[in-house]
Amino acid sequence: MQPAIEFIPLRAALCTEIPTTLDVLIRLTPPAPQVTSERPPINLSLVLDRSGSMADRNKITFTKQAAAYAVNQLQSSDRVSVVTFQSHINTPVRSQLVQNKRYILQQIEQINVGGGTALHAGWIEGGVQVSQHLKPNSLNRVILLSDGIANVGETNPDVISTDVHGLAQRGVSTTTMGVGDDYNESLLEAIAASGDGNYYYIESPEQLPDIFAMELQGLMATLGKNVTLSFTLPSQVQLLDIFNDFATLPNGQYQLPNLIAGNPFTLALRLKVPAQTLPSILTLHLSWDDIETSTRQQIDQSLSLPWVNRQSLNEFPFNPEVQQEVAALLAARAKNEAAEQARLGQYDLAEQTIAKGMELIQAAPASTAMNQESESLQSLSTNLKRREYEQFQKRSHFESHSRSRAWGQSHYEEYQQERQKRVGTSGQGAKPWQQIQGRIKVVKGDITQIAVDAIVNATNPLMTGTFGVDSAIHRAAGAELRQACNALVTCDVGEAKITPAFNLPAQVIIHTVGPGWQNGRAQEEELLTNCYRNSLNLVVQKGLKTVSFPSIATGALGCPPDWAASIALRTISQVLQQQSSIEQVIIVCWDDRNYQCYQAIL
């Protein structure tokens, strides 16, 4: 399946009387994912920093939670290894098929902290684990997570990046995740760029599960890798700039991000076109390794525009989308330049560079995306004024990297619009919860402290009680709950199983497993509906009157909270209309974000 290619010029015509400086957007849109098709097998190594600093702010706890999430998303045909590094390297899970998740999760849970940061050696071991099981149609990736600066073994960024690039040429990509404000952002960004992977700045450890979810979803939806781009131009046409600042390969081609199913990618360039008619002004050559067929694919597509005189040219207006995208990419450059200035201690100069970026955004046609970009730049300026220099450097690097290499801010706006559509679709027509006033209650608090007949636990398929609300419920219920869950063995996504509540102020605990978010393409709505419906069916079967639910699947599983809240309210209200025996359902939100989503719908 080939991506669609769309040219979007600043003006839809060229002038025969004067030279034209023409900005052009090129939008690459890979085909939407096929829900029924099987994805290629994943060959993954999780390389995790466990140096002493990972104990701060519960970083190691959230890291283990994120790693466990990744394992739970894998299929039995996938492979995974877990490598940890401090002053030395450990491999608690050597590369193996994901056929004993309980064992793998137990090994992750036992990871502790202490020592230095042998980042390069840890990455090498992860690469070895993946390389030993390379297959042409596999998605081979190392995910490297660190919160510090490499200080043991090889520390030269050029040497490390060269090694990473060599492994990428063999088919193993590397994604890097920097946690907090103390790691070397230049090194992790360079590793990701050399390794044909992604780079993430994780400002708060609580973001880790969501970031892992995003990375795994993108990896699972990969259609093409080793993506390259080149252009052929008539001798009279000049390529003045490519605003995305792609890495240039030795053969002169540009290295692009992987092709992800259904995720468009926009790049922008500037041409100088002479005042003479040409049949085409540019031919694009896009090449990639197709995951499904294990072959090298290429598309060639030319851009041709009508030629008009100077007077007629005014009939072709400027395209505001092109102006906005170019402004955003130039602002991304400004962020990257300012980050380097801050690294050198040139903070006044960095603030001036950020101000120039804001001027570019303000000069572009107004839009939601431009407002978001303006707010981002203003926030970075505030970081400088407050002397939050490390955070400023990390944010500037990451936002510049993401904006120029990944899909642009305009697509974020589209995503928000699509999310609103999903919420609207789930809540179209009369709101059924309005017909059962008093029987649904939404509160913010600790679900283990609320006295009800049944408490619903959002668990994982192995019911391990390891993270999040699952962990809190296990701690409050006591050790007997672990034994009861072990007896049940597993719980499928959307299924519900019951145990005694032991030390909790309830009679029973109903365990259910929510779906991982894959952009709504993997029956997430049906599976989440089943979580609520099957749990309530058990309440009715046991003759219980009151039940409390957490916000299922909105944490590490990554489901949008407003989308999930709408499904929860719709499903619960439908069951309550049919089952008068249930007197009250209490939805207990652990944070403001989920609570506000419910309040907005109610």
C-alpha cells in the first residue's frame, strides 16, 4: 500500500513575467490501517536506566509501569528483552517470545536502583538482544530510557551515534526517552535521529506510561521504514530551503520518519522559479522499505502549475495553511537555535531568538494551531525569565525536533477536532444519564475508601496488582487478594471476574481489563463498553445494590479521558435503565483531568 502525495503551493499559479519564490507543502498520507489485517511481529528490547537518580520523583516506579504496559501490549508471536544499566549491565529478561507474561512482569517489578550511567553499554546489550533474532518482516526496535548523562564507558556522542546508525542500517531502530531535566538532550536526540527512531522529552515521570503507549502504537502501525526523499528539479529552478531540517544521507537524500498507517506527515520547502514556462517545476522521489512485502518501494510524482501573467496572478490568493506551516517550522528552528544559545550560557540571545519566533507566528494567518504555537513560545520565554534553563533547553530541543520531523501542529488541531467528533458520536441524541438522575454519581477521591457493595478494579490481563489503581486496591485489600487473583489466572480485555474484597469496605471486587488505545482502530469502544457492561452484569447476578468504578483505560492504556467518560456514562445509564436493582453507581476519579471530563458531559 502506497502513501498518497499531495502538493499544496503557496499560490496555485506561477508568473510568466517575474521570478517566483514559492513555498510548497508536501503532504504524505499513508493508507489507513486495516483493522482485519495482522501486524508484523515485533522484536523489542527495553533498555532502562536504573542509576541512583532514577529513585527521585518515583521515576523508576513509573518506568517499570511503562515497561509493563509495553509487555502487556505484545502478542505471543512478538519477542521482548529487558536490559538495565547503572555502572554495569544486567539483562533480567533475555530476548524471548512473549509467552510467559507473568514471568516477564515479575522480572520488571524486581528492578531496583543504584550506581552510575553506562548508557552506551546498555544500548549495545539491547541491540545485541534484538539483532540475534532479526527477521526481514519484523519491526525491530530498541527503546532506551534515561534520566542522566552517560558517565561510565563510552561517552562520546559522535561515537555512540555512529554505532546507533550502524545498527539502524542492519534494520534495528532506536527510540530514546529522556526523563526530567538532567539528561543530555543533544545525545538522546542524536541517537534517535541516527537510529531511525523517535525522541521524547518526558518532563514528568507520570507521563511515562502514556509515552510508551504512543511509541508502541506507532511501532505497531508502521508500514514503511528507512524512508528517504530526494528531488529532481529543472536546471532553472532552485531549491532554496527545506524547512523541516531533515538529516542528509551521504548520497544526498533526506531521511524521513517512518510511514505510520493513517498518520499524515507534512514537509515544507521553498523554490525559486524563473519567469518562463516549464512543464513541471519539481519531481519528488519517495522510497521506503515496505514492512509487508520486505521490498524497497518508490513513488515519483511531479508538481506542475498553470502559468499566468502578472495581472492574473493576483487572482490566485495566498494559501493560509502554507503560511502557517512555514511559520511554525521557522519557529521550530528558532527554538532549536535558542536551545543551543542557552547551552552556551547566552540567555539574553536565546530570549531574543524566541521573540523572533513569536513574531513569525504572529505574522501568520490566525488559527488554533498558531495560538497553540504562540502559547508554547510564550511559555519558553517564561522558562528563561525564571532561569529554568535546563527545562528550557529540553523543551526547546524536543518541540523543535517534534515539529520539524513529526506531523505538524495543524494535525494536532485536526486530532482535537476528531476527538470532539468521537465524543459527539458517543453522545448523540438524548442523554440517557439524564433519565436516571441520582443513580450515577461522580466524585474525585480514593476508590479504596468508598463504602459500596462492589468495587471495580481496572487490572491487567495477568491480574498482578502491580500499578495504578490496581496496585492501590491490592495494597488496601491485603495479601489474600493476590492469592485469589492467582487462582483466576487471567482476565481478557473487556471481561470481568469477581473475588472477595477482603480488607476493603466492600463485599466483592470486580476485576476488568480495559483496552489499549490504538487511535480507535482496534475495537476500543466495543471493548471498553464490555468492561462496564460485564462488570454491572456481575453486580446484578450477585444481588448487589451499589458499585464504584475507576476511570477505566485512561491511565497507562492511553484512552482519551473525554472519549472514555462518554462511553462509561452511556453504558452505565443503559444498564441502569434496564436493571432497577442497582441503586447507585459511583464513578471515582483520581485526578482533575478525568473528573472534569465527566463534569463537562454531565
